[in-house]
Amino acid sequence: MKKTSIFILFVLVSLALASCGSATDTAVTGDTYMSSYLPVDYEGAISARNQLSLGTLNLGGTDLAPTADEAQALVPLWQALRSLQTSGVSAPEEVNAILAQIETSMRPEQLQEIAAMELTSTDMQAWALENGIQVGTGGGVPGQGQGMSPEARATKQAEQGITSGSTAGSKMASALIDAVIAYLQTLTP
């Protein structure tokens, strides 16, 4: 318990320092976190944040699933990330600091397994459909926008009225984070 309290205090101090370093807080408009474990340079790759969340869920039921101690350390970090995401005003540095702490709280072999999954937007959409989450104006159809250049995807999103601050992707990312928190809480005593 003492270990967890110290860890939570560390997270809060880190967040305070990160926010002091930013002259003005702005809404997070995209994932800027770059992971040393999770590449985003393959076709259809999702952000490192989404790889961490969907990958953590996919580790369930395997020999690499988080232990009770790992889950206990991870829950407050995912809750902090969720809190930042729902606040609407947070500096990318704050989000990145939390994501880095999530990664350091996981075993390298867990992160390597998540990287090996090569999770794509199609995987996220399939997860959303399996969990009854309606996304986008295409009704969550897997493959929507796959194979498009970033410019073409941005044009399509603009035509559909999707903005980076209130995208279906943001809704799905929130649902993923909520699912990770719920999953990890089932592992804690």
C-alpha cells in the first residue's frame, strides 16, 4: 500500500511539473507520444496510446496478462490518462508523461508482445463492433479509410464533420481506456 501511495504521489507531482512547464494548456488534438517499443510506421498502425490500451486487453487470458500487482500499479495511471482526456484541456506533455509511466509499469515482454500484434485501425473497429460501440458516420465499418493517405483521410474526416477534438476515434479511445481500467480492476485484490 505504501508503495502505491508513493507511486500515486509521484504521478501527481509529475503532472504538476509537466503543467507548469507549459505556458498554456491546450486540448490534446492528437497522439504525440512516441514509444520505443510500439512502432506506428506500419500500414494502418494505430497510435501508441491505442496500442497500449487494445494490446493490454488482448494480453488478457495469456501468460503475459498483467499480474495483480501490475494491475494495481496501472489502474491509477489509466485513470489519470482518462481524467486528462475528459478534461478537454491538457498539455500533450502531460498525456505523454502518463503514457511513459504506463509503459515503464509494464514488463518489456508485454510491450514486445503488443508490438508484435501490429494493431491497426481495423482491429480497433472490430473491437468497437464486438463491444457495441458505434463509431463514425460509416457505422463502424471495418476498413473505412484504410489505405488512404493521411491527407485523403483528413479530407474525408472534414467532409464528415469529424474534428480531432471530438472524433469517433476519440470516443473509441475513451471506450478503450474505460475497458482497460475495468479489466485491470478485475485483476486487483
